[in-house]
Amino acid sequence: MASVRKRTWDTPGGQKTAWVADYTDQNGKRRLRTFRTRKEADEFLVGARHEIRQGVHTPASQSITVTDAGDLWVMQGENDGLERATLLQYRGHLKYHITPLIGSIKLSDLSPALVQTFRNNLIKTGRSRVMVRKIMTSLGSILGNAMAAGRIARNVVREQTSGARRQSRLENRHDTRLQVGVDIPTKDEIRAILAHAQGRWRPLIVAAVFTGLRASELRGLRWNDVDLDRAELTVRQRADQWGTIGAPKSSAGKRGVPLAPIVVNALREWRLACPKSNGDLVFPNQKGNPTSLSTIHTRVLGPLQKAAGMTEHADRPKYGMHSLRHAAASLFIEQGFSPKRVQVLMGHSAIQMTFDTYGHLFPAPEDDQAAMRQLQARLIG
């Protein structure tokens, strides 16, 4: 039998009161759990009974902490062969955000209210809303991994579906759209960048502007995947920030991309002077390895944009490689490519990602007013 009873005892400061949930777990062992109020004890007992019937109840005395669960989560990621950059991000979320605030709390003590407080504290302590979303996703994955291992019966992060939808709507109000001239180079700036791109780096810049490939995809591109006669390249691999070659970010990342004549000509000339590399790379460094992103940032983009009059400091370019990817997407949209075609060219895993990022750049019908007049005429004359 399970029951809740009141417990009182005397202390030098006066009489103290607590409520004890007394129950038997699925293994027939008697368990006691103490709470400040009867309501807390009753709520716990309802949940514990449900977990016991399912055979998944974990007593508080046997529960691990959030940090311990996080370490197991990262270890599982290593066993699953996740990319080095992904594991680094996971460790960062755990070390710098989750552990300092709730790391010592046992999984059995996590509640929806406590998770909401954790999220609010992340915002109060200066984390951006984008970062908070990523941290909460990681926390949900930690609990999901613990559930799969039988260390917890519920995932209180993923249970908050309605709250998550509401919070997502609130956070979207704070999201800013990509702005031309701030996040995306203007047409004049693109022209200036292309005009000042010379020497060995010109093919890289031209390819970035006209293909929309991610920096990692350009750095991992092989000559074997470039067909200059057909004016097309195929993305089959990428180079991470450490230069390790691996598969694209998703299955959608494996794609064919048509090449503008300027790209074909630039690559045809570059192929004659391109350094040899073991991986047959299109843009290797002098040692034949993938060119590092920091090298592109400091030796290419900075000096190039300073020469174009877009920044005063060669080590602080106005636009990074991802801005050139945005520029390509904006050119695709202006050319009249459909949202689905833009999704494919950009290698987005879902059309929603394309709309979320570039939806505001797609043109609206030119004559909405005329369309509305026709709608009215058909309905009421």
C-alpha cells in the first residue's frame, strides 16, 4: 500500500513539519520520500504509481544527476560516431550552461516547473535566445538518452509541447530577418567583391557567390566532383573546422549544383595552377590539405573587402563566407527560382528551413490589389 503521512519533530528553532510518501517499488522494496507539502507528496505518489505499473520507476536514492546523465549522453554520441564539431558543441552546452545551473540535481527531481525556471535563468544570465533553444534541445536529448537507458521514466523537457510551441512563437518575435547590406551583401558589394578578387583566391570567391555552397563544402570539394563540360558540380563531402573530410550535414546536402559561365572559366584556369593534394581537392592549401576557415577569413575576405572599401580593417571583414552563401540564395530567388528549387540548391533538409531563412526575400505578386478586386467581383459583382 502507498500512503502519505505527516511527520513532525522539534528543533531548537521550533517545530518542523514534513510529508512522507511511503510506497513499494516494482521490486517489492519499501521506499520513503519526504516533501515540504502534502500536495507535493500526493503528486509524487501519483506519478510513482504510474511508473511502478510500467516497471520504470527509479527511486531518488538510485537516480543519477543531470551532469552524470549528460556525460553518458556525450559518451553515447562518441559511440555513435557523431562529428567532432557536434560533440564539441554538446560538451560546451553541458559544461558551460547546464552543469552550472542544474548539474547537481537528480533526474528524479526534475519537474516541468524546474525546467522552466532553468530556461528563464538562462535568459536572465545573458544567453541569447538562439543559444537557449540549443541548450534546451540538448537537455531534452540528455533526458531522452537517460530514458532509453532506463534511468528515468519521463522526459519533462519534451512533455512541454504546448508550452514549447507558445515559447517558440514568443521567441520568433525576437528573431531578426536577414538584411541586405547587413547580413547579405548588396549587389554593388557583390560586384565590388568579384572585381577585387584576384589570383589564387578568385575561383573560391566566385564559386561561393554563384553556387551557395557552405564553406565546409567548398573546402572539401574534389575535382572529381566538378564537371566543367556539363557546367555542374556535385556535393558529396565536406571538410569540418579541423580539416577532417566527412559526409555532408544531411542527405539533402548531397546535391548537384549548376555552374554559371564565370565559375566554369575561373575553375578551368585554376585547375592548371591548383596545388596537388591527396584528396584531389579543388581548394587545398600549399600542403595539399583543406584550406582552413581562419585562413580564408584573415587572408582572403578581410583584405579583399578592405580593398573594395567595405571595411577599414583587413582582419575584420564585413561579410563572412556564410554571407556569400546568403548572397547566392538571394540571387537564386531574384532570378525566379521556386522555393523548392532554392531548397535543393542550398542543401536544406526541409523546405521550412528555406522559408524561415529566406521567405521574406521571395517576391509577392506584383498586383495584389488587382487580384483582390477580381476576388470581390467574382463573389459579389
